[in-house]
Amino acid sequence: MKRICVILFLCLPLLSGIVQGQETITLAQCYEWAHANYPQIRQYGLIGQTEQYNLSNAAKGWLPQLTVNAKATYQSEVTKLPFDTEKLSAVLPGLEIPTLSKDQYQVVAEVNQNIWDGGTIHTTRQLTKAQAAADREQLESDLYALNDRVNQLYFGCLLQEELIRQNGLLQKELQINIDRITAMMENGVANQSDRESMEVELLNARQKEIELKASRVAFSRMLSALIGKPYDKDRILEIPAVPGNPLSAEINRPELKALDAKSHLLDIQNKQITSGLMPRIGAFVQGGYGRPGLNMLEDSFNPYYVAGVRLSWNMGKLYTLKNDRRKVSTNMQQIEVQRETFLFNTSLQLMQQNTEIQKIADLMKADDEIIRLRTSIKNAAEVKLANGVISVTDLIREINSEDLAKQAAAAHRIQHLNAVYNYMYTTNNE
């Protein structure tokens, strides 16, 4: 007894290691991992960076703006006094009235400070935020499509696992009948061909097992690549629970949120058009150096400055105002058409999926009874074979019929779950 206890104690770490090595994952985890692993997820950070750059640039519109201009000109005429300067000099000796040079030079630095811009900067910031929000919603819509791919691979794995399990039960059943026929051969009531017929069926079942396992590996490898996890043949996929609440037909897809964000963006564009029609008020200071300066009668280089308040109003945008409004309105109508088209197609898809769910549910109602009857027929065939009433071929037919019934029931269970979760994906409701 002590020896047995010691052996069990030594085996515990090994057994616990085996159990710990079998990772169990859920469908919800696969959704999360697939999103985190998809390369497009990095666009979230890029959208945020672009938004911050644009907001920072818009805020700089309130900073003083410096411009520097320089020019050199030659004029055909210059300013002159409206009397004869020579006669005036003769009357007033010593009075010299200078003549301006026709070549003139000027360097001007001007600082402008925005006081009121008609709401342009505020609208630009709103437009930047709305554009970033629309980009994020569109990205969320694109990433949501990953859930459908996860569903296909996840339930594909579950279906293959269930079929492999049923195949294992079939092989056990065939092996039991091979042993039974072997015993019958010893009693002289069966021959070698009967046993070989059953062994052929066992070999066929083993070939089918190879195909199913290869398919299971293919699904698992693709799922592992999608979720960014190393392939693990011992990984266990948890079978999702059937939702307890009735399935909702309300559509809450990210595509609709993306369209709402685009509509909001167009509303901001309308405000931007309005702000573009407003006048601008700003203060300015000019500092210059040139010939002549502000005193046009002094033909020499002089510094000068001018300070004041400026009102500017660009009326040219009135020419395009109507078309600008129409463009925004047309884009709004296009978004509404896209929304109606999406809802229409999604509603049709939901009708089809709901019909599929109901069909599989109806098939599942008869699965248990079919399996019970097939098992009863097979058991009766085994008794008949033992009594020499039927041949081994007849028993094989009944065993295969029972196996097909069990495979169909297993497939229906997984297909029903898959159909339900596809419906939930289409509506984005839990």
C-alpha cells in the first residue's frame, strides 16, 4: 500500500503538468486576440497622432503671424508739388525743395494678431475631431469583419473535434464486433471473410480519422495565425453556450456608427462653409525701412512704423456658396442611401439566418429518436448475426447507419451553435 502511495505521489507532478499544458480558450478571447493581432489595429495610434497634429496646427492660428516683404521699384513719375519750385526758390532764397528719386526701395515687417476669425479656427478644430472620430468608426467597422472569420475557424475546429470523437466511438464499436466475430469463428458459426469484412470497415474508419485530424490541424493552424498564438495541438476550444434570451433582430453594427460619424462630419463641413463667409478682424503692426519713408517728400532712407486694426471680408466665396451647400447635401443623401442599402441587405441576411437556425433546430428534435432507433436496430442485428439469421454485411450496414445518425446529430449541434453566433454577428447583439 505504501509503495502505491509513493508511486502516485511521484506521478502527481507529471499529471498536473499534462493538465496545465492543455490550454482552454473561449470564442470571446479569440475575438479579442484577433483584433489585437491584426496589423490594421495600429491605425488607431496613427489616427490619434494625426488628430493631435491638426489640432495643434489649428490652435496656432491665434498666435501672431509675421510676414516680411521687400521691394525695389523704378517709377515713371514721382510726387511733385503743384507749383514752380524754381520761381519759389527765387522769391525765397535758401529754400530748397527736393525732388524724389524714381528708384524706390522698401523693406516691411508686419505682425498680424487675429482678434475674430468668424469661427474658422473653432470649426477647423471641430472638423479635425469629427474626421478622427469617423476614421476610428470606419476602422472599427473594418475590424469587426474579423469576428466572422473567427466564427468560421472556431466552429470549424469544434465540428472536426466532434466528428473525430464520433469516429473514435465507431472504431470501438467495430473492434467489439471484430472480437465478437473472432469468438464466433472459434465456435464455427463465422468464417474468415466475415472478420475481414469488419476489419475493412475498421480500416476505413481509421482513414477517415486521418482525414478529420488533418482538417482539424488545418483549422487550428489558421485560427492560431489569426489570433496571434502559437499552434498547440493540445489546445482545447470551449463550446460556446447557447444564449438564454431570444435572439434580437435589432441591428447594432459598427457600419451604422461609421455612417453616423460621416453624417456628423458633413454637419461640421456645413459650419465651416458658414464661417468662411464671415469677416475677419485683426490687429497689425508694420515696421519698415525704405526710401522714401512715410514722409513722401523726404528723398532718403528712413525707418517707420504703422499700427492699427484691420477688417477684411472675402466676398468671393459667395460665388460658390450654393454649390458648396449642394455638395454637402448630396453627400448626406449618399450616406442615407448607403445606410438604407446596408439595413436592407442585413435584414435579408437575418431572415435567411433565422430560417437556417429554425431548420437545424427542427432537425435536432428528431436526432435523439433517430439515434435511439438506429442503435436498437443495430443491437438487434448483432443478435441476429449471433443466431445466424443475417450476414456480417447486414450488420456492417446497420453499424454505418447508426454512425451516420450520430455524426449528423453531432454536426447539427455544432451547426446550430454556428448559425446562432452568425446571427449574433450579423446583428452585433448578445
